Amino acid sequence: MARLHIREQTGPNIYNVIVHSPTPAGNNSAGVAWVAANLASNVSVTQMSIGNGVGQITNAEANQVAAGTVMETAFQWGDDPAWTNAERLADLEIRAAQAVNDAVMTMQARLKQFGRSVA
């Protein structure tokens, strides 16, 4: 699976990027696996079209997102035309890691008690 997908330009040197990352292991405070909580909260939907072409993800990749085992995070990335390719990739990796960390923290806060049942 491709991890980073650079999408359309939204402004001068600003691009939409989608990053795929594994859903965290472990459970929330209610004892529900993060994968199950993520899946049940109806956020496991890809923003990308399915196929084998440019800008698409395969059906297998989309199934991983739909199963909740892979998180899909979108973020805006600013490309500096003066960067070398190495600098560009390094910055993209840093921004992607930040976006994933933020998405995981948000998901874990939002779903901290998801699925708790009290009799």
C-alpha cells in the first residue's frame, strides 16, 4: 500500500495529501479495541477512488480502511520550490508523521469511552 498520496493543489504550492497508517493496537478505556471503536464510529471510509490508476487506491487497500485496520488522514502540505527532492521528501515525512500523530490523539480522545455499556 502506498502510504502517502499527494492530491490536488489548493493554492500556490499547497497540496492536499492523504496518508495511510495502521490503526493503533490496544483498547480504549471501555476495553474496546481501537480498531473496533474506529470501525463502529463510522469513520472508516476512504476519500480516494478505488482502482489501479493514478490517484487511486486498490480495492484491497480500501478494504483495509473499511475494516478499520488502516486510518486515512488528510492534511495540507506546503511545498517550497527551492527545496531539493531530498528536502521535499524529508519535510513531507515530518508533516505526515505530525498529521498521523494528531489524528491518532484526536481519535483516541473522541473514542476513549466508546462502547462502554453499564447495566
